Amino acid sequence: MRNKPEIRGFTLVELLISLAILGEIATFTIPKVISSQQNGQNNAKTKEAFATVASAYQLYAMNNVLTSNTSISSLTQYMNYIKVDSTSTLDGSLNDSSSYSCSSRVCLKLHSGATLAFGSVGSFGGSNTTNMQWFLVDPDGAYQGNSSSIWGILYYNGRVTTWGQMAPNSQDGGGTYNPGNYDPSWFSW
């Protein structure tokens, strides 16, 4: 009579230990993957909003006389957006953790889901390359209480950047500003 080969497998204890180890790895890995994905989406939506402003500026400059009194509101007819939003509340930015109400600003819902907000008044205040106007981009377009918005800057020469990357001694009609550490960690050019 032949001896049957011994069939070996994992014991229940070995399987449970393996599952526990995989669970611990997943506990630390999954939130980082989700956070990284969200950061990538926020970055892409913000860049798209910045491109919308830059493109509208170029179209405006081709069809109109650009002056130091031109405002971002003048550019809206050249922007591709879904609707004007007058009811939402947006997140603040790193330098200003408050919220922003669309009832007191012009807020445009973009196709990406982001919201572009800016004042209905204001101008470059001059025609130097350091004269600028502010705008705010909230990538998720809704108030989450997490300071996820980022300040964008449109210069008189058409350059678009962030507060953290602005030129020293940038000016609008109301004052002079310098760059600060105000760009969120998820944003990169």
C-alpha cells in the first residue's frame, strides 16, 4: 500500500495573522492614497481655473482696450463657466481661514466643479507689471471648513500666479503686497 502524500496548508491562525497584518497596512495606506488623489484633483481644478482667467484676459485684450481700470468682472464674458452662483459659501485660504460668501462677490461655477470668486469692483490700479487683481479658487466649490481655497493673482501683463508666488511689491488699487507662505501644500505648478 502506498502512503498518501501529506497535504499541507495554512492553519487558521496563520491566515488570521496574515489578515491582521494586511489590515494594519491598509489602515495606513488607504487614507494616504485617497488624500493624494484629492490633492491631485484640487491641483488640476485650480490650474484649470487659473487658465480660465488667463485665457479670458487674452481674449479681452484682443477685443478691447486694456486700461488700469479694467477689472476681472470685465473678463467674465470671455470665461467658460456653468453659472453665476450667488448663494454658496466657499472655503477661505491658508492666510485667511474664514469663509467667503458668494452673495457679496461674483462667483462662477466652472465645469470642473471648482468655483472662481472675485470682487465685483476693483482694478489693476496701474499699468506696471506689478499691478494686479485678486481672485479666489475653491476647488470643490463648497464650504468644507478646511481652508482649501487658494488666492490667484492676475497681473496687468496677463501673468497669473498664486499669492505664494507673487512678485515682491505687487500692488492693486488698495495697497502693496508681498508673497507669503499662503499656498496650500497640495498646489504645485
